[in-house]
Amino acid sequence: MHTAPRTIVALDYADPAAADALVRRLDPSLCRLKVGNELFTRGGPARVGAWTEMGFDVFLDLKYHDIPNTVGAACRAAADVGAWMINVHALGGRRMLEAAHGALEGVVSRPLLIAVTVLTSLDERDLAEVGFDPDPARLASRLAVLAHDTGCDGVVCSAREAGGLRAAHGEDFVLVTPGIRPTGSEVGDQRRTLGPREAVEAGADYLVVGRPVTGADDPAAAVRAIAAEVAGVSEV
């Protein structure tokens, strides 16, 4: 089940210094941070530690997908770095997900373990082309069941699939929805997304927002606007 704040700002920067500059303009009481592959590769784990010391929760979005032993070791390393949340690909299968879960047992500050179902950049044609079930919602549902059964805390999913997953897995199953686009924002490379309020009403716990915040003239104001839009939705 979610805890405030709901907004996770995606720091999709090639330059770690630019990410630092953006973070200094944000308030950890209103948002968390997401560090993806490019920024982590260029900036390293030190950035995660520094931002954690500033009071931010950091979602380390590296989407581990490998043999079980390798993924388990990577998850433990991510916990040692101080990540609040980490993710793995549900497509890695049962044994890989169990290894990820097992690697975090006994960790004092255990990060949330989240499984990626279907990337929000993929549509029906993309899925069919690589040989998967072309129905994104159906495939996401199947992978969410696997994630739940193997001890994952929740899944990354499209906001459009959140309602069904919430109904199927209950209030304690964490739903992280990427590619959220506030009203007036460009869709970009996202295909299956919603606005902040719609996503929360559908059942999302955490909203990953990138360019609408990082590309804003006033990023802090953009975060405040999202927080205001979703405030009290769960009580409606």
C-alpha cells in the first residue's frame, strides 16, 4: 500500500550534474526520485547515496533480467546502495523472481521489490511481433500473478491496467505506473498511459513522471501541481 508522496520524478538525464541541479530544486516531502540505466551508468551508486542523504527515496530502475543467481546478487547490491525500490522483469520467470525475493530476506532496510509486466511503450503490434500475447492487459495480468506468487511487493504496469490488477491482488500490492502525462503534456513515446488523477482513481500507488517535470520551467511547481491533483483521491 502506498505512502506519500505518490510522485516519482524520472531523472532521465545523460549528465549527472544536470540531474543534481534538478534534484536541488525539488522537495523530498512532495516527490521521490527514479534513477534509470543511463544516469546510473554515468553517475554511479554515489548519486543514490547522496540523494538519499538529502531525504529522497530513490527508485533504482534498472529492470534486472538475467539468470537467477545474477539477478539475486544484483538485488542485494541495490539494497546495499540504499535504494528504496528496485525492479526486475517478470519475464525472467519464476526462478529468477524467487531468487530476487530471497536475496532481500534479512536486509534491514529492505527495498520494495517490483516486477515489470509490460513496458508502456509497447502496443498490440509490438507484442505480437515478438511472439507474446498481443493483449497488453491480459499479458500484464498473467505476469502480475507470477510476481505476486513469488513474493514481489508489486508491479510496474500501465495506469490503464491498474484497476484490474488492484481488484485481483488487493490493497497491499504496490502498483507503480510510469509515463504519467498531466493535462496538456505531450504523450512522447508512451502508448498506454493516463493523467495523474485518472491513474490514482484507477488504483495506482505511485506515479512516475519524467519530462512534464524535468522539462518544466519550474519543476517544483510542476510537482506541486501533480500532488494537488491527486490529493484526496483515495478518499473520494
